[in-house]
Amino acid sequence: MVHGWLGDENVMWVFENTLPKNVVAISPRAPFLIDDPKESHARYGWYHNRTDAESFAHGLSAFREFVIQLPAAYPVDPARIVLMGFSQGAAMCYALMLSQPDGVAATAGLAGFIPEAATLWIAPDRLHGKSIFIAHGTHDNTVTIEEAAHAREVLSRCGAHIEYHEYVTGHKLSAQGMRDLKVWLTREAG
């Protein structure tokens, strides 16, 4: 479960009720500490901004290493790793799946987008047989619904099987979205 911009490893547990009982849920912390003097707690990001290719590469590398090390640290089958990310976390999940398709079985992207730096891995059939769940709010002002539709189009072109949902909400997942995610996760990881 991969957090977004200004989150940490604890914020994704809001999705815990969507998880099948037989899964191991693990949530990493992004590598960049984002300094915000108005906040009393630490906040993190996977990269600094959408145009910063260097920090994106560093964040993706850290995330890739985290996923690669999972089977050594936890009782997980490397062939059954399912990623779930929110916003910037979803972008990192898409990027990891595009850059290293064999390392991930499926991905749930919640209010996410395709990072510009990940477009170099877009190729027909690159994600053949992979399953991707996309959920997005029609009133999301942080990551637009057009970006979700673009992600659907790009990932479909790469051969992935897409389950796409739009909900009348903002930059979050609605109650119906949580139910749909739970059904998808039970099918993919259960």
C-alpha cells in the first residue's frame, strides 16, 4: 500500500478493510522528507515534483528495491505481489509495473496518473496479462479525471486488463469505490 505526496507509511491503512484476510499488507515510506514548517509531523514524497526526473528515478529505485526485498523479509510469494497506491503512490505503482512488469502481478491505482518519466516504458503488450484497477473521482482537483482516463488508455495500449471506475467525489475513494476495490482485491490477491 503506497502512500501519496505528503503522506507516510501510516496513512494507507484507511484501505485495510478492502484487503482479503489471507494477504500480507505492507506500506513503505517514501524516501524524500518534505519540509513543511506549518506541520508538526513528518511528511514524505516519492519525488519532488512531476518534472524532476532525478528525484523520480531515485524514488522509483527505492520503491523497486523495497518490492524486490519483500520475499526475503515477509512471507510473500514474489509471483503474487499486488500493488495498491494512492495519488503519487499510484503513479509509482504504475511506473514500477511499466518498468519491471515481471516484478508485479497486479496494481490498483487510486486517484493516480502516469508519471511523465515513465512514458519511456510504454510499449504494446508490455503489460500483457496484467490486471489493473483504476478508481478516480470525477471532481478530483488534485489529479484530474482526464489523467485517470489517460492512464487507462496508456495501460490498455500496453496490454493490461483494466477495470476502470469513476465516482462522484474529489481526491479520495468513495464508499462504492472501497467496495469495488475490495471485490477486485479479493479476485486478484485472494
